[in-house]
Amino acid sequence: MKLAVSSEKIKMTYSSIFARSFSRSEKKLGYGATGSLLMAFSIWIVFKHYLCQVSVFCDAVNLQKISVDASLEMPVVSDTKISGYLEGEAEEVKATCNFLETRSDYCEITGNVRVHGKSSSVSIASLQSGFQAGNYSRKIRPYSRKENSAAMELVKNWSVSFLTGYNKTHYCDLNHSVPAILFSLGGFSGNHFHDFSDLVVPLYFTTQQFNGEVQFLVTDYKPWWVSKFRKILEKLSRYEIIDIDKQENVHCFSSMIIGLKSHKELSIDPSKSPTGVSMKDFRNFLRSTYSLNRKTANKVQDRDQDRRPRLLIISRRKSRAFVNLGRISKSARILGYEVAVAEAKLSTDLSKFAALVNSCDVLMGVHGAGLTNMVFLPDNAVLIQIVPLGKIERLARDDFAEPSKEMNIRYLEYNIGVKESSLIEEYPIDHVIFRDPMMVHKQGWDAVKSIYLERQNVKLDMHRFKPTLSKALELLHH
């Protein structure tokens, strides 16, 4: 068998494309038909670095489409394609990678895709010859928190490369008839907030176009995580999960996505979804998955003694615990609430906890992973976030206040005072941690986490806090 397209012809085509590209650049810059080749070369050198950051392969054979994203003011390779022909039979390989999102990198590949778990590699087999295998490659860590180096250090690095000049079926041990999604359970998995924000929500968003006809390939596999979220995983894919790191066989697919699409914290951007899904759809998906009965919180009637609004207080043990939990519960009951208290532990049965949260009208707790369970609340319910000392208002807003809007949940925030913090028992009131928390922030996240999140408990001043509980009741009346 011989290729109908020679390597020399491909190289000439490649060169002519860049020649035309330079010509267009010169016209755009206003240098005229006699513009300097040296100037064009200089422009290419300047932009080459950026192209390599966003394209799948810096030396890709045929750059079909280059567009400029005005908001980013840098070239974006939106479509990288290699094509070859074998005795009249066409093979098209299309690989598009997005390295511009703030939260995650991902690649979408169509063609002869081969996955080898033991070597953490994905190869795109092309029928072309004349180019050495491995010349075109990228590295990607398939986890949705790329801005956090501590998280990404816990994620396996995968290589994506072209293999050229091979037969279509050569070296495939297992051929799959459905697309694949490769993602990692490394990073911060095991923290309930990150489980949803970094994994469950992005996985839901990424899989919607497949309607269950997709194979999950999991790297950094954690059996307890899969067990905890099995109901969700089985709803998103009809196929048994593959622990890809243990696979010595080469798995072959006609298309796959490496990494999960994620755009913001615990949220979905419908404008970036092929199917237009939103957090409203995600919450409906959760209700269906866990058979949750309540879609909307009940409107509170002044004289309805049989239906008291239910308040769930998320308790904590190790840090940010309520010191006066008993008094908080008693005050809430006096105001008219039915009160439940629960701790969202790692070992908690998620189905049971989801049902408990869904039965409530108000969820309250100190800033932390337990508040993530608001995803199970009925619409029009109320979330009360207690924000501890430490100038972490922005973190509180990004993690829970902003996402609550997309979930149709009313949000209330209570910022504790110095005397409501257990830190007052350790430090004098004029200490820098009270007087100027930003000085602690300048020491880095570890210092902030150690002092304000890991060593601080909360003793609510009920005289000061009661108006917040009353406001939640007022919201439930309307």
C-alpha cells in the first residue's frame, strides 16, 4: 500500500499555507505587497510561543483555521487537522485542544485514537508517512483545577501525540464502539466541595452530548470515590468504568475527550454547552438520580402550625464547629423552625444525606464543604452561610453565594464578630489576625488556612444572629 499524498507534497502545502498567512499579515499591517520578509518572520517568532500554548501541536501538518480572540488578544488555533488517503479510502484526524480556560484544559479528538494506560499516553494514529512518530505532542493533566498547583501535583500527566504511517487496526488490543472521556480522580477529590465543583458538575456538563453512550476512562482511580458517586456515574454512562492506569492493553476509540470542561466554581455556563444545559438541569438530574421528592420549598403560612419550616444545621467537629449548637437549635425552634442537625462526613451515605437536605427549607452552616449539599435543596429554599473571621468574604461569595443564584436558592450571609470567634481565646484583641487579616493573607494560603479555617470555631451571638434566622422565615413567606 502506498500513500497517494507524498511527504514532499504535504511539506509544500504546509509551507504555502504559512506563506499565505504571512502575506495576509503584511496586508493587515499595512506594509503593502513589498512588505519585508524579515518583519513577517519576526511576527511569527513573537506569536509562535502563544500558538504553542493553545494549539494541540506546535508543528501540526496543516493549520486549517486560525482566528484571533479579541478578548484575549492572542491567536487561537480553533481547528487542527491531519488528513491522509490510503488507496482511495479517506482518513480524517481532527484534534482540538482548549488551553485557554481558567479552570481546565481539555482535548477533543476524532480519528484513530489509541489509549495506553500503563504509559499514560494517548496516540492519534495517522496514515501519513514522512514524519517521525512523537514529533507532535502535548501534555495534559485531566482535572478541573489547573490554576491550583497543589491540586495538579496530585494528577497524572498524560501525553497526547501523533503516530504516523501505521495501519488503521495495528496495535489495537480492544476496540470500542462508543466515544471515551478520560478524567482524573486525583487533585482534591475526597473534599465534598471539590468532588462536586471539580468533578461531578464538569462531568455532567461534558457528558450531556452523549446521552449515556460514552466510556469513562479514569486515571488516579479511587474505588471509594466511585462507590460514593456510583448512582451519578451510572446515570451518565451505560458502561463499566475502566481504571485506565492498570490497563496494559491498548484501547482504541473513534473519538474521545481528554479532561473535563469546567468554566466556573460549582456552576455551569449554558452558553458554552453544546446542548444548552444549566445548573437548573443539573439539579433536576440530581433529583432524578436520588429520587428526591421536593422540587420547590413550601411557602410558609402564618397560621400553618402543621407545617413548620425545616432548618438543617450542618455541624462540624474538627474546625469551624458551632460551640453553642444547642442554644442555636433552641432559638431556632422558638422562632418557629423544625430543627435537624447533621454532619456531612466523608463516609456519609450520599443518598440518605441528599434526601435529608431535600426535606429542608433552610440550610445553614459555617463556610466549608458541607454547604455544597445545597445542590439537593428544593428551589426557593434558603442558604445561610456563616462566614468566619479572616477576610474570606470573596472565597465565601465565589464558592456558595454566586452558585446559589444559578440554583434558584435564596442566599443569606452572616459575618461573625471577633467575640464570636474562638481565636479570641488564643490571641489578644489587638493582635494582627484581628486588626489586619490581610497581613496574614500576604504570608500565603497555608497561613490563612491554618489560622482562620483549621483553628477557628464559632460561638454565635444569638441576639445578633436572630435577625438572620427571621429573614430566612420572611423569604419563605414570599
